[in-house]
Amino acid sequence: MSKKERAAKRKRRILRAGPLTKALLLILLLGISWQLYRLQGQVEAAQAEKDLLAAQVEVMRQENSTLASDIAAGGNQEKMEEIARNELGMVFPGEYVLCDGID
């Protein structure tokens, strides 16, 4: 055999893949595809959680802004009465409180 024939024969052996190699590559490809599919689901879930948390942050910022404006306004009589009525259940003399029996 000449060198060219041996080189051509060796090249053919390298390029041929047996059924076991093909099956292994197919299994690896399926495994990688499944992992990518799962990662896509995780990314979508993380994006939804990020959006939810961003909305919560915005609500907290608005609440902080309201509280900061209340602090800047100082303690006026109307604000103190509103807090006493809403949070402490204050009732002025002569007023009636109606309860529906459900606490």
C-alpha cells in the first residue's frame, strides 16, 4: 500500500461514526435541549418575580413619600385626630359608634 492509500483509509476511519456514537450524541443533544427548556422556564419565573417586586418597591416609595410629606407638615390637630380615630378608635363625646358584630 502506498502512503496515499493508507492516509485515505485512515481518514475514512476517523470520519465514520458508529451507531453507539450517534446514539450518545443524540442523548447528549436531548439532555442539553431539556436543560435549555428548564432554564427558559426559570428565567420567565424570575422575570415575573422581578416585575412583582418592582411593583412592591413602587408602592413602598409612594408610601414613604406620603409619610415624608406628613412629617414635613408637622403634627397638626386634624392629622392627629384622623390617626386617633382610624388607628385607636377615638370617639368624641356625643358620637355613636355602630358595630355590626363582626370584629
